[in-house]
Amino acid sequence: MTTTAPEVPSAPDREPATGRAPRILKRRKRVGAKARSGILLGYLILIGLALIYIYPFLISIAGSFKTDAEATQSGLSLIPETITFAAYERLFTREPFALWAGNSMLVAVCVTIGRVLFDSMAGYALSRLRFRGRTIIFAAFIAVLSVPGVVLLIPRFLILSELGLYDTYGGMIIPLLSTAAGVFIMKQFFDSISESIEEAAKIDGAGTFRRFWSVVLPMATPALVTIFILSFQGSWNELGHFIVARQSPELNTLTVGVAQLVSGQLGAGNQYPLQLAAAVLMSIPVVVLFFIFQRRIMNTTAGAEKG
Amino acid sequence: MSAPRATARPRRGGGIRRGEARAGYLFIAPAVIIAAVFLLIPIALAFWVSLSDWNGFQSPLNERVNFVGADNYAAITTEDTLQQRNFGRAVRNNLYYVLLVVPLQTALALFLAVQVNRAVLRGRGFFRTAFYFPSVTSSVAIVIVFQFLFLGTGAINQILAAFGAQGPNWLNDSRGLLHILFGAFGADSAPSALADGGMLGISWWDWLAGPSVAMTVLIILAIFTTSGTFMLLFLAALQNIGSEIDEAALMDGAGPWRKFFSITLPMLRPTLFTVLTLGLIGSWQVFDQIYVLGGGASILTPAYLLYETSFNELQWGQGAAIAFILFVFIIVLTLLQRWILRERSPKKRGYAQRAASRNLTEGGVR
């Protein structure tokens, strides 16, 4: 039903760009050739845009294999005249890149596990379990949602110092272990699925925790994957919190360490291949994650497709 | 469906819900404790710091820290100090940033979403991936890429040179765009009317500087990275509209423009509101990019200024004061925008329209 009908009308979609919309409206029957060229133009625009979005990353990868001089002088070319791995070598021999990566991984894994667990528990409690103060707590989470992140820089530093957690892994990880947004997503999800299976387990005499663990969580996989992706990506890419939560170089994450490379605090201000190599390497885990869950990312954020 | 409902009826005291409240508190405890200890209490602590003369030494709660009232707030807003000028500059920079980023990223995201939503488009998956891709990686990596692209001898200037234009030394160029434009018309310096008065220690002439060339790079960066995310939001909404309404509009003889402005756009209103609000909130929080680039007057933003004032200059009270001004400002903006968007179209009309189009659709499908 929908396959042929929209094809004809959507052809003139792009036509207005050429300023000929009114004429086409009147003589839709006769615009076969024009519609065709319209489609072509539409593709050209999209391909051009896609190039603009992708090309910067391609030249960055290429740049990371160039010599310092070549990268500075001919940044546009995709193929290095002389391919060198010097930047990558230097990252692993002279810069503590491996240490930063290890710290980033440790933090991201802990934060992800914590959020998946705590956010789903809280979301479940807010959606299903009846206890006094539930409505108020939910309202408080909604209010917390609107607290802007950068406003927390100073407060986070203050509390970590007060608690003696400043400059420790604990201070880097614990504050990130749960987010209001995650709790909200999980609550919405539990609201949307039927209670009947849980009720069955309840009648069979399973306790709340048992029910949560072996009945509810497996059913919540789609939402948990969303939390998983958001948490890993978020904590891997996090910069602000790690700036204010630590100062020792041994606790540098990739974001902090590489940011120092760029701003020249580690004496590498103008070595573009080195910076580009760092940018390429630090992006790999999130890019891999993105491609694994691509379908899901495009759809969960985009809601269920019709049909 | 109805049977389990019935068993759930007897709420309290019944055997089946025994211990539920305790489980509820247990389940919600971790999230509540983390939010309280690392969000609410710290914000209260920072509010105290913004009213105190704490200098970063020992705990802000120790006895030698004094209450100074609104002194810190006055120092950045009303007194003629360096801090005030920095704050004014940061606000101005961010204001131009917001004015350009929010409309452009929203329009671009909507444009991309409409394009990749077309049923006839081949390679839709590829295009969606391409446009979303910049949103995946960290701001640190993106800044590195942009810094490289916008070098004096970088890719962008090479492209410009191919068209015979000479590009500026982007990130090191602190001239305001509007000042450059005025200069082209011969107005190089401030007319006295604009030079004398001012706000937040910045003369009116400097308020009219426009975004600096360096800031323009960050504006492009923001549009580049966020348009893909917002495209997905629009895409979801477009898919919910479905093709039936499109067809119905076609039957009624609506052209593509008419269809977009009279049907698609009104139906996207809730999403449009979400995107504008998220964009507005996000663009007043520019921090990462500035930090990676090492700060500098031409790209200073309130978010970065509050960090620098506290952590580098150790003026903790003033830094916290900036944070709270920013906090209140962002919240007010959110509420204001929500209110404005609500007022414009009365609910009744919206519903009526939606109902009408629904009828139209069903008729059309049959």
C-alpha cells in the first residue's frame, strides 16, 4: 500500500530548492524527467553532506600516519607521502597512553555495571513497588534531571574533598554510579510492560529480589542495553568530572590525559599526528560499541518503527 | 490481563504485598543515596561557598571561614573589577554561541531527518550512520580533529584557497565577526554613543562584537556534533506520523512545502520543543572544548570561567557564584521556553487539528 504511493510525491520534495515548486504542483503528471533529476539532486546533496560529516575523520586517521611537517603543511590529503607509525609508537613508549586507557576502561566498566544495576532497581521500585514517599522521590528525580552538568564541577570537588575521596578511584567512580536520567528511562520502561508475568511469579511465592533478578531483569533487556550503551559511552567520554575528581597523573583517564597533550601541558602542543593518533585510538571502543549496537541505537533513540 | 489485576487489588496487609515497602526502600536506596550525597548536599555546600570567603584552604566548613553575604555575586556582576569584565565577556561569547548554535543545529537536524526519512531513499542506513557518527566520540577527540582542520595551513584553508579566498588563522583569531563586518563598512572603532555605556564591564560596542573567529570554529563544531543526535529525535517523531497522513495530505492536493509547514511541522511541535530546550540547556554549558583548547579571552564561557576562577585562581566564592548564576539562568530559560511554546498554540486547537487529520487519514486509507 505504501510502497508505490509515496514514491511519486516525494520526488518533488527536493524540487523547491530550485525554486520551481508552483509549476510542479500544477503539472504533476508530466514531470517524470524533472522528478528524476530532482531525485538525483537530492542524492547529490545528501552525499555531499555525508562527505562533510565523514571526511574530517578520514583525514584525521590519515594525518595520524603522517610526519609532523606533512600533517601541518598538507592536512587535506588522504594518503600520506611517507607512512610513519612514529605517533603511535610515541603514545605507547613516551606517553603513558596505556595507563590512561586502563584507567578509562576501569572507570567505564564500573560505572556501567553500577548504572545498569542501580538505575534498574530504582526504576523498578518507582514503577512497581508500593512504599510511602514514592511519588515524592520520583518528583525529586525529575527535578534532579534538570540540574546542568557543569554547575556540578565545584560541588563535586567540594564533597569529594570533604569525604576524603578526592584523587582516588572511588571519587572518580562512585558519583557516576547512578543517574536520574537512567532511573527515569527504566521507570518508563517498566511502566510500559505488562505486570502479569511478575504476578505469576509472585503467586508462585518468589520474593521481591528473586523476582527482580530472575524474572524482571531478563524481560528488561532492551532498556538495559540502552542504559549500558549510554553509560559506557558517557563515562568513557566524560571529561569534566575527572578534571575535578583527581589530580595525580597516575589517575589520568584518556580524556584528561589527551586533553593535556593538546593544551600543551605535556609539551606536545604542535605535534598534530600525535594528537590525532590519540584521538583515533581513544575513539575505537565507542565506535566499536556503536557499530555493534547500531541498529539498536538508531531505533531505541528513535522509538519503535511502525509496522 | 484482568485476572492479575484482581489479585493485586488488596493493597496493604494482604500476604502478597508483604515486605514490598521494605524492598522498595532497599531498591531505591543506592540511587537516592548517590543523588543526595553527590548532587544535593554538594550543591548546598557550594551555595555556602558562594556566600563565604573560603580560599580553598582546609574545609569550607571550618570555623575561620566567614559569611560574606552577596559579596562574591557583587564582585562579578556590579563592581568594576577584572572579574566582572571576564564574566561579561564570557556571557557575551556564550550568548552569540547560543544564538547561532541553537537555531542552526535544530534546522539542520530537522532537514537531515526529513531527508533520511524518505521511503524512496536508497542507503538510508548509511546516511543515518554518517550523520550520527560525530555524536559518538568524545569532545576531546572532536576538538583535536577540528583544531587540525582549522589550522592556518589546515584543510579548511586549503579548500578556501582553492576558491581563491584566504582563510583566517581560525583558532588564534580573536576578532569579532560583527566587528569585522562593521570594519568592512569603514566603522573600525566605536562611535562614542556605544563606547561609553555598557553592561557587566563591557562597552556596548564590545557587546556588538559578534562571536570571535575562534568561537565560530566551536560553533561549527557544536552544530557538527549535535545535529546527528537531534536528527534521531526528529526521525522518531517523523516515523510516528506515518505515511498515511502524508498520503492524505497528497490527496487533498498539498504540495511539499505546504505539507511540511501545515502538517509535518505542527505534528513535530513536541519534538521541536524538546530539541530546542535540550539545545538551549546544552549550549550554555560549553566547557570541554574550551578546556581542551586551554581557555583564552576570545572563547571564554561562563562554564569555563567558573572552573578557572575556582580551581586556578582559587577564588572559590566567586567561582561558585558564577555557577549559581548559570544554574538559575538555565532553569529560568527552560521554564520560559516551555511557557512561551505552551502559550502560542492553545491545546484545543491542536487536538482538533490532530483529530481532523486522524479522520482524514482513516478515510484515505479505506
